[in-house]
Amino acid sequence: MGKITVHEFATVDASVGVPMWTVDFPWTPEQTADTEALTAGASAILLGRTTYEMFAPAWSQRTVEDDPGAPFFNDTHKYVVSSTLTEPSWGPATVLPYDAARIAALKDEVDGDVYVSGSATLVKAMLADGLVDELHLFVYPVLVGSGPYLAPDGGARTTLALLGSTTYANGVLHLVYGPALPTSEGTRAD
């Protein structure tokens, strides 16, 4: 059984919108290695429709010479959560509606992890339904003053457990969270 790992770019004020602000912070070799490690164990990609449609033209034109991640994104089977998309146009892909049980079942159906990138609306729902095994936030040292955000306004409180952190030379902080483990007193176990 694999796990669902989510990879998000975020700002210090927790915006996870289209991350054009990341270009001001060139990736370090360590950041590249950590991101490659996220995709190395994955044998499926889970995306929301908007992210899938943004990724398709960008990744489908890239080769391994352009970007070492191109084969992963182009060749790995993608599961696209959508109520409007009927025919996927990029790579091997399956469209499915949002259903927590169906998404949880992917962990048993694929041989490896399920990798999620971006897809803020999908990730919000998955966090609310307890489907995220690891949340990898790459927090950039910038404030943008607008969303979207991973937590919906008025949403239920979700407590997470810090699994690890790394600071890169470019000022980006990689935070890894997992589901909090409650104790009998209702607080997280350390």
C-alpha cells in the first residue's frame, strides 16, 4: 500500500495560487533532490482539472533534456478529478469524480505512491477527508496578499504533525506534515 503525497508551493501568507512568484528564487540542488525524491516513489499522479489543464501544455512539450522531471509527468498515469472534463488530452489519464473512498482506493490500486501537485481545491477536500498522508509545503519567502489558500474560510480545524523540515539557501523552507496522532488527552503525541 502506497501513500498520498501532496506537493504544494506556498507563500509565507499561505497562498497556494498559481506560483509565478517562485521564479524569483532559483532552485537549489537540495530542493531539486527533495522534489525528485517525492516523485521517485510515485507511480500515479492525482490532479484537479485546473492543474491538469495547466500542466498539459507545459509538460507535454518538455523532454528529459529540457527537464529531468519530464518523463515522470508525461509518462506516469494521471488521475484527474473533475465533474466537467470528459476526455483527457495529455498522457495516460483517467477522469474520475471526487469521491473520498475512490481516492483512498488508489493507494491500493497503484504500485507505489500517489503524487499530487498543486490542485488546491482537490487538496482542500482531501485534507478535510483525511486522505493526505504527507503534505510537502515549499514555503517561499514572499507575501502576496491573496489566495487561494489550502484551508477554506470557516472550514474545520485540522491539526497536522510535523514530520520534517529543511531550509534551502534560496530562503525556501520545505515543511513536511502528516496526520496528527491524537493521544487520550486529545493532544498530538510527540
